[in-house]
Amino acid sequence: MPQHKSAEKRVRQTVKRRVRNRSYMTRMRTMIKKFDTTTDRAEAENLLNETKAYLDKLTSKGVLKAKKAANTKSQLERRVNAL
């Protein structure tokens, strides 16, 4: 239990951020799963652009680390090229 007012505020902020970040990450994973299930190259390229933009957005918000986003984008690019 927090003993100071600032610690109580920090707990409230942390809870709000965790909920927000969780929804961001869930959406990201859903986008990647949708990308994985497609077999059409044109549709895959479309989804790739959307997913890459979303990863960049998460990186700028600080939800995702830059290297993690870069590695994920690279992996997705390789999957598109394999189609």
C-alpha cells in the first residue's frame, strides 16, 4: 500500500497506462495474426503498410521499444516477400 500521496498518484497512473498499453498490444497482435492468415500478396502488402504504421505509432508513444518494432517490421517484410 502506498504511504504517500505521490505514491498513490503513481499507482493510479500506472493502472491507467497498463490498461491503455494492453489494448494497444492486443490490437497489434490481432493485426499481425490477420496478416499471417492472408495468402494474397496484394492484400498482404496492404496489411503490411497498416501494421508498420501502427508499430511506428506505438514506438512514438513509448509503448513499444524501437528495436522490437524494427525487428517485427523486418519479419513481416520477409513474410510478404516469401508469398
